Amino acid sequence: MSEEFIVNQAQQLDTEFLIYTGNFCGYCTAAKRFLDQKELTFTEFNFDEVPNLRQQIVEATGHRTVPVIFDIKGEQPVYIGGYDQLQPYLRQRS
């Protein structure tokens, strides 16, 4: 059910990446800055502003820290991981 939630959310967006963040998160800021520098579009959802969102994302991915990043350019969202996985992922796609 949680994976379906992410797919449905991604299908409603007109950006290249979906990023789930938290307040006061340096890695979240770095990931957003990195995507901006690469001129890649993203939609951000903040766990601290949307009740129960964190639980759904953790259930779908097993990823308990922020950010949680998805590539949503294709038909199905691709789970990237966190900030540490973002740069290698984009290098592979270049």
C-alpha cells in the first residue's frame, strides 16, 4: 500500500525528482542544492509538515533518515536513497 502511495504521488507531479525532507536537515539542504546546481526539478514534501507521511515512506522504503529521494522521470518511481546515493546515481545516468 505504501509503494502505491508513492507511485500515485509521483504521477501527480511535473518534476524530475521527489524528495522527502525534514526540518533542520543539512543533508536535505545539500540534496536540494545539488539538484538545483544540476538544473534538475524536484518536488519536496517535508515530514515535519505532513502528518503520518514519514511512516508511509518508511514502510515503503525501509529508509528511516532524511532525505528520501526518488527519480520520477519514468513511468515508475526509482528509489535512489539519501543524499549519499544521489551523486553516484546521477553520475551513472550521465
